[in-house]
Amino acid sequence: MKQIKMIGLTMFVLIAFVAVGLALDDATKAKVDAKIAQYTPWSTDAKIVEAVKAFNAAAPAYAKDMTQDKWKSLTLLSPEIKAIVSCDLSKYLKDKKDASVSEAFVSGADGTKAAFLAKTSGWSHKGKPKHDDPMAGKAWIGEVEIDASSGQQQIQIGIPVIDQGKAIGSIVIGFNVTKM
């Protein structure tokens, strides 16, 4: 049953990608489709699901008074950033990704960061399609762009973190177009 749900989610992501109609050449589109299929299983990965459930139940102390403005003022050496980059889920993401991934972050239900590979441009993505669509159980696919936080030409996808059929968080993965 889990495999059927994963196949269904993968097909939904691929259909959503085609519906967006991005101006990609056929070879690049085929590479993006392959990456989507490769990373969609993160939606139901047991370690990711458990970490997001724990984050939603009791966010770390640094998250309680974080704002977008405070987030923007933090440096890579700030204790809050170091805490997120070094958490078990961030390490797990780093170990699971391949060289085509330019960024990846996992957000709790409230859109705030539970884990990431590197500091993101925003503390919360709530109110933006990259978080809100996955929280509604839908995939989100962005356009090819130069990413503000990584400085690389990439395409991002957003997928839900799913627990017992319900979205409990989101995962955004950016793929470096030249490394696919």
C-alpha cells in the first residue's frame, strides 16, 4: 500500500511539473523528472517524518522568538544556525542527497525550519506556495532561477512530509540545473 501511495505521489509531482509548463529543453526536463522521482520518497521517510513530528510537538528554544527580521540578521556562525545545521535531521539530509542538490530544507507545519543543509533566505515560508502547497498535500514546482541563498541556477520542488496520510510539514529541495 505504501508503494502505491508513493507511486501516486510521484506521478502527481510529475503531472504538476508538466502542468506548470516551464521552458526547459527536453533533456533538462527529463533530468528534472528523474530527480523528482528520486526524491519524492523523502515525503514518507521514517526519519524525516519522526523528526518533523517532534519539531511540531516541541520546537527548539531558538525557534520560540525567531522572526523573519531576526533570521535575516543571523550569520552562519550564529548559535541558532549552527544548531539547525548540526541537528540529526540536517545531517541525515546531507547524507541522503547527491551532488545535484544545491539546497534542501525541512519545515514544520508552521513553516519554520526544522532542518537544512545551509541557512535559508527566510525563517518561515508559511504563506508561500513552496510550503503552503505541500501542506495542502500538493507538490509545488518552481521555475528555473538564480537562488538567493545558494547563488546557483536551480529549480526547486516542494513536497509534503506525510504522516498517516496527512501533511505535517514540507520539504523544499533545490536542484542545481548544471549538475543534474
